[in-house]
Amino acid sequence: MEVRDRTTRFCGVIAFAIALSVLLRGRRAVHWLFAAFATCVAAWYASQSLAGLLQSPMWARVTTVLTVLLPQFAMRLFEATIEGPRNLRFNRIATAIGVPMLILAFSPYHEAPITLGVLYSYVVGLWVGALYMLHRRGQASPSRAVRDRVRFLVVVGALATTFTLADFLSFLGVYLPPIGAVLAIVFVFVLAESLQRTRLADLYELSGRLLVSTTLAFALAGIFYGFITYIGRFGAMYLNAVLAAIVFLVLFEPMRNEIERRIHQFFFRERYDLETSISELRRRLAHTIEMDELGPVLMAGLEKSRRITSGALYVRDPDGFDLAGAMGCEAPPRLEALALRPLLDRLASSMSLEERLRSPSEADAPLVTAASTLGPLHNCNILAVRGDDEELVGILCVADDRVRDAFTPEEVVLLEALAAQIGVAITNTRVYAKLKERDRLAALGAMAAGLAHEVKNPLGAIKGAAQLLEESAAPNDTSSREFLGIIIEETNRLNRVVGSFLDYARPHKGNPVPLDVNAAIRRTIQVMAGAQAHPEVELKLDLAEKLPFATIDAEQLRQVVINLIQNAIQAVGGRGTVTLSTNIRPGSRSFGDTRTKAEEFIEVSVHDTGHGMSPKVLQNLFVPFFTTKDQGTGLGLAITQRIVQNVGGRVEVQSQPGSGTTFTLVLPVAQEKLLSKAPESNERLSRTAVS
């Protein structure tokens, strides 16, 4: 009895301290209800201790009265903890039952066995009913976080109730160790923390560690009890303590890990599944080095977690974000950076659009517009994917359409760690692509050296011999002249193929200087006009006025423009319109860039009115040796892309079957102009035909 009295006094002091701490943090109605409940628990344990210490009937009666009041306070506290309609019927029934219970507690028969049995049934029934009503209110909430928090509180409350019932058996003359008192104080403490932290996520680590520590403490007590029981009692106390400590130290680490895993798996099932899935997904992403594999691997892992109903990964390019993978919804295939600017300016590591836009203000109007570009993911959690030097390389969108407040703060931290791993994976895929390109070019370079010697020299001999035979052939021998002409023509074609191959394998960087793009284009058109073999193709110029200079080799730019125009002429089938235009494109600063002025670009566009290209052709357009022409080498566009990329630019293509094709060269503006005379006519030309 001495241990029980001390334990109950200790628990009473702790319960009163918890009640006082909650009142110091807030003065709302729920805080006062909790203070009343915790004070009732403290007084109940204190009265039990005093009743046993003083053997006073008065304190026994006080304990009985507090026993009646305790479930009444708990029921009203549970109702105030979760928002929702009040269950007036249950409240009336509880009050109606509580009044006669108080009368019994003040009656002379309060210590009679039948009275104690009725009180015991009243406390058990009302307490279980209160927990059941708390469970129902939690399940009716649309917020996953609230549902999880309530479920956790109900489980802990049920455990505390089960063990605390042993304390009520003292009214029937049955005295057990005060385990229920300790667990009841644990429940009061967790309930107090849940009032201060409205989301379960803040309680996850605290509650998990508390349960693990409590379980380990009982395990240690059980080991020590076993040694005392089977080896010896107090006479061998020191030996028992040493042996129990050795056994516990040996079993501590594996026991703690297993208990922690089981408790988290049982009490925090959804969080445990998400954490396990993300850990597995991060391991898989660490071994993903192909960009084509990144999206499917990520989406499969997110779907496997069963916590995400829709998601999408977008990878950044200079002007926007391309869809790399999606699940659960029809995500937009591309997001423009300018449209997303209000959102990206506010995005640090993550942002809940659902929470941010739940009650938007006028200042949030640009954010609402930017979020609408995400389509079905407009209410998602959006996470920044950053690579080296914290550069934004993509965005990850995840959502659970089944509930509100789908992800708790700690779960968002897990998703942010996943986004960081995605950033590393994207960086790795780009490095791997560069390594593959370097190895491929090294192999092509070695092959080109042998090709130049083994093919071009014999081709020269074949062509020379054919030309000699053609000169010596009789004028009336048309058959021989025809076949010799074919030999010379095919030799020239094969020589061009070898030359293109050498140009691609061993690219010449040329002499990049600040160049007047308009003047270079006019000169190129003049050269092509003299050799124009398609009189039914109309070639138009639409050149912008006051176009800045671009840093590029003049001959290489001429090579690129000629290649694109020839492709366009072939695309229209020898009859149609090809438009060559230039313009200034305002650049967009990188996110986080502090420059006051963004870098500008020069656009050189070649548009044709042909049949367009299919998505499959567009996907392989710049792949070396891929061609749709009967006699094409498949290297023209690959060389074009290489030349433009070497000066810091890029090639963009827009095409739809039946609506023509537009190739756009995006070239950075030169920082310093070449000290030469500007062309005399740099005005905008429109609808000028070059025959």
C-alpha cells in the first residue's frame, strides 16, 4: 500500500501541473474544460492517497464523488476537442445518469458493495461511450490529420482506461499495482499536447518515443522480476540486478528497433507506409541514371505508397517545365515559366496550394491564376526540386483528393527529402547523358579518322576514273555516258555523307564574333537565290528592325540557315511558302537571380506550309542518322543543333501534322558589338519574295 500511496500522490501532482500549464498557454473554453478534467484526475489520485494514509471516511467519500465527476468532465472535453455538431442526446443521458450517481456518493451507503458495483458500471459505461463518441466525431472530419489525431487519442485513452479500471477495483477491496495511474497520466499529457498541437504530426515522434520507452521499461521490469522469481529474492538482489542489466543491454538494441517498428506500424500505419515507400523510392532513384526512367520510377513509387492519388513531375527547360511523369490525373504536358512566376516566386521548398488558397485574398489573385495552370493539380502540395547550387531544376506535385489537409508537416518533410533526391537524380541523368555523348563522339571521332582514309581516298579514285571514261566515251554511246553519270553522281553523294559525318564527329567551333544576323541572312538568301531550283516555292523575309548582334561564326550560321531552308523547301514538296523571320525574345531570369535586367535572345525562325511532323518524328528529330528522306544522311539537324548549342543557344521546333513546321534558333545577344559598319538596310521586310 505504501508504493500505491506514493505513486498516486506523485500522479496527482503531475496531473495538476499539466492542468496549470495548459491554462497558462490559453484561456479558451477547451482549455478550461481540460483544466477541470486534469484537476479532477489530480484530486482523484490525491484523495485516494489521503484516504489510504489517514484512513478517513471523508476522503473515501471525496474519492467516490470525484469518480462520478471524472467521466462527465471527460465526455465534455472530448466533445470540445473536435469541431462538429454536439450530441445533445448523449449529454442529457449522461447528465441524467450522473445525478443519481452523485446522490449515491453522498448517501450513507456509498461504501456498500452494491453501490460500488453500480458506480463501477457507471464509470466504465460512460467512459467507453465518451471514447466512442470521440471516435465518431473524428471519423466524420474531412481532414486526414484530424482523423489520425483522434484515432491515436482513442487508442491511448482505451489503453489508459483498461489499466485504470484496476484502480477502481480498490473500491471492491482488490488492490493491484498502480500501473493504471502511470498510464492515465501519460494519456493526460498526450491529450494536453494534442490541444496545443492541432495536427497529429507534431505528436508522432513524441508519442512514438513515449510508447517505446514505456514498453521497454515494462520489459526491463519483467526481466528483473523473472530473475527475482526464479533465481532468488532479496538475498540475491545485487546478483539479480547485474544479470538483469546484462540481459537487457544485450537485448536492448534489437528489442528497441523491433518494438519501435511494431508500434509505429500499428498506431501510425499510414505514416509508416508513407515513410517506408519514400525510403524505398529514394534508394531506387539513387540508381536511376536515365531521364526516361526517372518519371515512371517515381510515379510507380508514389502510387505504391497509397497516400497519393495524383501527382506529376515537371523538369525545367529554359522557358518552362516539361512533364516527365504523371499518375492519377491528366496533368498538363507543359507549364510555361512566365505563367508560373507568381507561384515560383513564393516557392521555397514546398507549398500547400489547398491551404494557401482556401481563403484567398486580393493579394493572392496572381497565385490563384498561376495555380490554375496546373489543371487538376491546382490544389496539390508543390515541392521544389533543386540541383547543384540550389538551382531549380523541376517541380513535384502531389495530392490526395480523398481528404483535406492530406499531408502533415512531418510528412511534408519526408516529401521534401524525396524532392531533394529527385534533384540529385536529375543532375545524375544529365551528367550521365553528357558522358554518353562524350564517349559516343570519341568513338565517332576514331571511326571518322579511319573513314576519311579508307573511304574518301577510294572515292576520289573512282570519281576520277569515271570522269576519264566519260570524256573518252563516244558521243553516240548514250548508255555508257548515262551509267558513268550515275557513278559520278553517287560518288559525290557518298562524299557528302562522309563529309557530314566528319563535321558531326569532329565539330569545328569556327570563329564566333558579334555578328549582324540580318545582314548574314540577306547574304545567304542572295547566294541561294542564284541556285534556286524550285520556282514555285515562295521565300519570304520578315526581319526585325534594330536587331542586336549575336556571337556566332558567320559561315556556320549560313550553313545552319541553308540547311533549314532546304529542309523547308523539301517539306512543302516544291510548292508552297517558306518564311524566314528574326525577332527579339525577352529573356527570363533564373529563379533567385538578382539581376535587374534579364538576358535577351535573338530568334531566327524558318516556317514552312508543309504537312508537319508526327510526334514520333519530333522525338527523334535531332538523333544522328535519323532521317525521313530517301537520300538523307540524318546529320543535318544534328549538326545544326551542335553549332547552335556551342554558342550558348538552342533549337526549338513546333509542328503539328497538317499545319506546317517552324524551326527557331534562339541565340544569346552578343555582349560587345563588332566594330564594323552596320548594314544599310535593316528595316523590317515583309512579304518579300525571293525568286
